[in-house]
Amino acid sequence: MKAAVVTELGAPLEVRDVPVPQPGTGQVLVRLESSGICHTDIHAANGDWPVKPTPPFIPGHEGVGTVEAVGEGVDPALLGTRVAIPWLGHACGECSYCVSGWETLCEQQRNTGYSVDGCYAEHTLADARYTVPVPDAVSSTDAAPLTCAGVTTYKAVKVAGVRSAERVAVFGIGGLGHLALQYARVAGGFTVAVDVEDDKLALARELGADHTVNARTADPVAAIQALGGADVAIATAASPKSFEQAFASLRRGGRLVCVGLPADGVLPIPVFDLVLKGISVVGSIVGTRQDLTEVFALHAAGRTEVIAQTRKLDEINESFAEVLSGTVPARLVIEF
């Protein structure tokens, strides 16, 4: 099979012919149809984070394809099923997090495309229990970004506890933000889109944003406070300044939900404002299998729209460069 392989952290990926893996106990072999490109994949390939993956490995955690073979202990009825392979590739299923609906916090988790080979390949293995069926009404090209960008921002809106008629500011209208905006609207929120690119703000308006702010030409804090302040600010951009602006845009009692991962990893918080204004700051990681099932159901019902462009596996390094340049309208998806 053809696969894009990280042979050395920080080096360009190599598209190689490698053996098709065989499913072991509890695993399925999936012939991939699509695989979304997430900024996390670039961090993985570069070894940007404290816990680094070990080369050689295959990145990618937004995979969608058909189950082609099953390992011991897996129901053969899964053969031919179209499934999604998310970031949470495996969890223990027994710890306090797993049994209380927070499997994404399991300390024994394995992550697709990071600690186990992922979806930048024509085939991949997955833990059968942690794949999620894709409804017929959801295309593979749409399902791929929903498998990470979708479920991550859906969970952020859930964690924020967005209520009807609350004002929700989304900082960064890209692969994550364009979906966060839509989930905030599904929850009944009035939305404010913040970005530094006019074309992304135009996209936000097309997706139903009530207000837009170009943070390059205007002060988003002043603009949002002039509206009465945000009840919820969702920070998706990997920019430390945007996190500070998101915090400052909140009204009393507001909630800041941190989703993006700025390179320096530090968020300066004015404790005086945090305490006296009763502000909450929460980190939100990807959603669970149940969350992804709900994400697919919403999309199948026509409640959300995925903005994506397709690429081929051979274009992976050029695609990474596009993502880093900020020129991608929302999401890139590899089609096989």
C-alpha cells in the first residue's frame, strides 16, 4: 500500500510503498477513502509537543473508510461497514474517566497517527471498539474533518454549556472555527466570528455569523464588549494573542473554552478579573465516540456544512505548507 511516512521528526514526509498490515485481536483493517489534514498532524511530524511520537510512523487521525478485514474477537458483521477512525484510537475502558463518559482523558489512551500508525495510507488498522459508523447521508469527504475538527468543536460548545440567546465569540475561523460557529448556532447562540482574514470572515457570514470582526484592522475586545461582551469565547486559533483577546472579550460570568494549542503553551490570566468577574476558563479536548455519533447525526440532518478542499496523498508536504501559510479556507482532505 502507499503511505506517507514520518522518517525523521521535522523532515518532509516520504510517500512509500509499505506492507498492508494485518488485523490482530480486537482490530479491524480499514481501506481508507479519505483522511483529513489536521494541524496536529504537522505538530506530530515536527515533534513539536513535549511527548513526541517515535519515527517511523504514519500520521493522520481523521480517517474514513470501509472495514475490509477483522481480527480475532471482532464481529464479522463489521465487514463492509464504513467507519471513522478518530484521534482517540484506544482507551482502557475501565478507569474512572472511561466509565464516567470522559474516555478522552484516559491515561492509557493511544492516539491515532501519534502513538499508533494513522490514516495517511491506503489501509490502516484500528481498534474496532473505537471506530464510529458513518451514516450513508454523510460523504467520506465531509466525515473526515468531522472526525476531529467537528467532534472537537462540538465538544467545546457542549463543555461551554452554551444556552439559547447567549453570545458566543469564536476566535479563528478555520478548520475548527468554521464548525464551532455552526455548533454554537445549533445550540441557539448568537455568534461573533473573529479572524484576521476577510475571506474567512466572509465564510463566517455565509455560515450564519451574526457579527464578524477583523482582528487585524479592529480591536476585537472593544468590538465584542460594545455588543455587551461574550457569554462564551471559544479559542481555536494557535495564536497566544487571540487567547488573551478571547478572555478579555468576556462579560461577567463568561466562559473561555481553550481548544487551540499555541506553540509556547502559556496563557497569562489576570487573576483579579478572573475572580471578581466570576469568569471560568476550561480546556476542551476532543469528544467521545458518542459525541462523534451526534456530530454525524447533525450533519446527516443538514444542520452543518463542511468547507473542505481535496488533495492527493502525493501532495502531503505541499498540503502541510498550505495549512501553515493560513491560505486554506477551512480544511484539506486527502482522497484515495
